[in-house]
Amino acid sequence: MDARAIIAALRRGETVGADALTWFAKGLADQSVSDAQAGAFAMAVCLQGLGHEGRAALTVAMQESGRTLSWDVDGPVLDKHSTGGVGDCVSLVLAPALAACGAYVPMISGRGLGHTGGTLDKMESISGLSTSVDETQFKRIIDQAGCAIVSANADIAPADKRLYAIRDVTATVESLDLITASILSKKLAAGLNGLVLDVKVGSGAFMKSLDEARALATALVETSNSAGCPTTALITDMNTPLATSLGNALEVAEVMKVLHGKERGALYELTLALGAQLLFSGGVFDSEDAAREKLSNVIVSGAAAERFGKMIVAMGGPLGFVDNPERYLPEAPVIREITATQAGYVSAINGEALGLAVVDLGGGRQVESDLVDPAVGLSDVAALGAKIEKGQPLARVHAAREGQADRAASAVRQAVALSDTPPAKQILVHEVIS
């Protein structure tokens, strides 16, 4: 077969068979397909689509480009994945909470894509911690902590690892087919007994409309279930940042507030919603209510924080992190309040604009080779519906340099709309698709 012929067929909107997609995925994995060809492939898929059968075939092909893990444990192997949002650090709360409930969570995660933050980048803001582990280390961490949040090693869906990085810098992140294949190739390779998907919709998500989010959620659920992994998707709101902080170390600090029982906002509530669905559908509890109560108890009691601490240590992080996280998280040299130039209710927040402001600060990547500054970002972002007086803070910017802080302040003022009347109450979970 020939990469150029496959790309040309996709560009023309023709059906490309499973054999051709398997060949291309193998070429991604063994480098026989060039970066230019991979980028052209991604763009062709983004523009023309693959259809249901092609999407499923690409998913399986990318999964089978490496090895599939197996687990010898005394509980269900469960996982969660988000399609990407702003201030979305649920994974760091949910993984240890599920582990404290008796599940095992081998979470293979990714780095930031576009305006959204990456779970691995957040984890690596913790001093000394490494998310790059081999299979033996991965299983050791799971044995010790019950959960692990790691990058896909060279043996796990290597075709996806290559294409994932290329999508980020070729404006092909939003493709329904590529998102489905990327997410599920890694998840299916992790040897799961159950999966819950957090499909974001709104200004801070890749899917801006409910119809787009529903189409993606349906594609993910159908593809995963057909591959033998029981899967449910929640369509959740991303018209406002999930946490009040955006940026890697800042989001980890917010996670610790939840795990210490000091924060009961949207981050906590969505953790319970996703976790309860997963534990119920995975057969761990007889009802969602019972699962939700147990999840709340392990967070409030500190059991989830204890699991988080064990995971951090097993991954090379500091022993005292849970008790004193500020000591092990970097701090930006420039910290400044961004104040409102008028009074009003926060009526809308452009989440994508805020995410891009964090990228501009250095908290994300504009090209694949960019290094991420874990200390920068935004904190104390005003909540949707909050009443703000002139001169009061809309957010606090954490920057490496004064000029970056100036640009971020301007971006925040443009992204946060103030009006005379409050907005309608936010709905956190729009739909459940199973």
C-alpha cells in the first residue's frame, strides 16, 4: 500500500477499508509514515470523515499497533476520560477516589491539546514526579496505590501517541473520528472492565453545541461497547471553567482543596457524578446513589487523599506532598489581580479564550516542541453569575514576565462578559448516553 494513495482517497471522500487504515496505523507506529503524511492524513479525516465503520477500524488499528495490558487484581479495572475542557482536573480527584472505593484505575492520559490543559502536564508540575513509566512500573504503582495517571509508553497504542502530537499543531484536534480513535485506542489497550466518558460542550470545549457533543458521545459509546468495554458518556457543561484555576500547578492546588474536603464546587460535584455512574455501571454498587455516597465519604474522610499521596510517591514525587502541596508546586514570579472596569453580573465566560490566554502565558503548547511552564495560569476566576463591582477582581494572573501578564489581563477582560442581569443557572450534566 501507499500512504499517498490512502490520503488522496480520504481527501476525495472515498471509503477507505480496514486493511488500509491498519497499514497506515502501523506506519505511524514504525515511522514508515512521515510527519507530513501523518498531518495530511489527519487533515483529510478532519475534512471528510471516516464513517462509523472506518472510525471503528481506525480505533482498533491504533489499539493493535501496540500491546494490550492485562491485570491480576481483586477488583474491577475502571477508567474515565474527558474530551478536554478548561480548568478540568477531575481525573486527579476521581482516580484516587475510585481506588479508595475498591476499584483499580490504570489511567493512560495525554498532554494539552489546543486551548485545553493536559492531565500529564498537571501531574508533572509536582516536584520530582514522572509520568513516563514502563509496564512493570505501571503495575507496581497500581498495586501500591490502586491508581496511576501515566503517559502511554512506547508499547501502548504507539500510532496514537504519534498522531496525537501532530493533531495538536495541525488544527485537526476537533475531528470526531480522530478524537474517538485517539481516546479509545489507549483506553482499550489498558484492559478495562468499564469506562465513563466526560464529553464537554460549550465555549471552553472542542464541541460547542449540544448536537456536536451528542454525536461524539454516541460515537465513543458505540465504538467502545462494540469492542467489549462497557461504556457510558456524560455530556457536561463547559461554558465556564470547571475549577476556579487554569494552569498546571494552580489546578493541582485546587485538586488538593477538594481532596482535603475544603472545596465542594463544580469540580467536586462532577467527580461524584462521573464516579457514581462508573461504579454503578461497573457493578461495584447496586445504585448510583450508593456509589455517590461512598465517593463522597472517601473524599471527606481523607481516604482518597491518602491514595493520591501513595500514587505521587510511587511515581517519584515527594512523600510529604499531600500534607504540604504548596511546598512542592512552583510559583510564578509575577502575580497580579485583574480587576473589572465596570460593575455587573458575570453573564458569560469565553472558556476557549481563557484557555488560549494560559497557553500564551506558557502554560500550554503552540507548537509540539514547546516547553510548558507549570507555574503560570489564572486563579480565582470569577464564577458565572457572580456580582462584580467596578475595581473588584475578575481573576488573578500568574505569569513569568510583566508583558505576559498584561496580555493575559486584556484577554480575561474580553473573555468575561458583565451585564445588568444574572444568567440562567448552569446545568452541570446535560445528558447521559449509554
